[in-house]
Amino acid sequence: MPADAPPPYTYQSIPHDEEAQLADSDAFKLDTTVEQSDPEVRALFVRKVYTVLFLQLVGTAAVAAAMSTSGAVAWVTNHPALLLVPLVGSLATLGALYWKSLSHPANLILLALFTLMESLLLGAIVAVADRTAVLQAVVLSAVVFGALSLYTLQTRHHFASLASYLYYALMLLVGIGLVQLVLPYSHTFELVYSVAGCAVFSGYILFDTYLLQQRLSPDAWVLANVSLYLDVLNLFLSVLRLLNATSDD
């Protein structure tokens, strides 16, 4: 690392002598994983990821709440085609994020834009959903995410073997969801599909949290944030869908 380059993560309150050791160590090389890094680096990485994730979720909740007002609901209902803007914007910024994930401050700007696009899409869904079901989904999703995250961060169990199972399960889920769009509504199918979604995205929380501390480079915090953020949103949507399906009984 060049001598005039600023030491990574210096915004954290670390003694100056430790900052110098971290900056000169090999912990921030891309071929070094978080698991192989110094304990201080691991702690900083995990703290940074979850702090940014918390801010993302707070911002998403604020946008969704703003879009749940009567005026916003009416506007979304009258202009549904405009939702293509955040949809395309979300995909575009996601691709740019993977391209510029190690470029600062471009990665921060793109992460903020991606969060905004996803927040607008989520807000459009929440705006027409039952308020009680939304609050219940928020609480249940938070409990599940917190419990699975704490378990994965503390256990010695490896979840690398879940990768292929989760990938095929997600592809199956997406495929069935697309087919379901052209089929008549089935209450039983809705229940089964919602439960399957909850299971798949709970599995992704386990897997992505495992990757966060075992396989990723300390510099790849943006990729960790994107993965966990999408896991939480998709879990929330699956729980909300399940609550709506059970309320139809």
C-alpha cells in the first residue's frame, strides 16, 4: 500500500498505533479474507457492514412510510407505469455496484442510489398493503434476521454447502412465480409459495452472513451490504405475503 494512502476505516475510534499496524498489514489485500485478518479488522468490518445496513433499513422504512400516506397512495395508483423508473434504476445501480464495489466514494453513492430505488419499489407495495400486516411483517422479519445473524456469527458451523441448494431453490421460486402470474389465484398455492420464500431467504441470511465473516475480503463490505439488504427485503416481502394469505382464511 502506498505510504501516502489514507489508512482504511480510520473513521473508527482506534488508537493511532493500532491504525498504523492495520494499514501496514496484509489484512486489506483482496486475497485475504475477513477470517484470516486481524481480530481488530474483523470487528471493524462487521461493525461497518451492520451499521450501514441499519442505516439502509431506516432509510427504506422512512421512504415506505412516506409512500403510505393517502396522497402518495393515490399518486402511485394513478401512475403505475412510473414504477418502471425505480425498477430499471435498481437493476442498473446493482450492476454498477458490483463493478465499482471497491471504488470510493463511487461505491457509497451507488449504494445510496440502489437503496433509494429499492425503497421506492418496496414503498409502492407497502402503500397498498394492510398496515397491521406490514407492522407484523416488520417485527417478524427483524426477529428472524437478528436470530439467524447472531447464530451464524457465533457458531463454528460452515454454511458453504448451502450455496447450490439455495441457488436452485431461488431459481425455482422465481420460475414458479412467473408461471403463477398467468394462472388463476390459488389460496393453497399462495400459502405454500410464501412459506417457501421465507425458508429460502432465511437460508440466504445464514449463507451471506457466513460469507461475510469467512470468505469476503475486508474491502468487499459493499457486496456484503447489498446481499444482506436484499435478504432482509425479500424475507420481509415473503412474510408479508404469508400474513396476507393467512388473513384470507
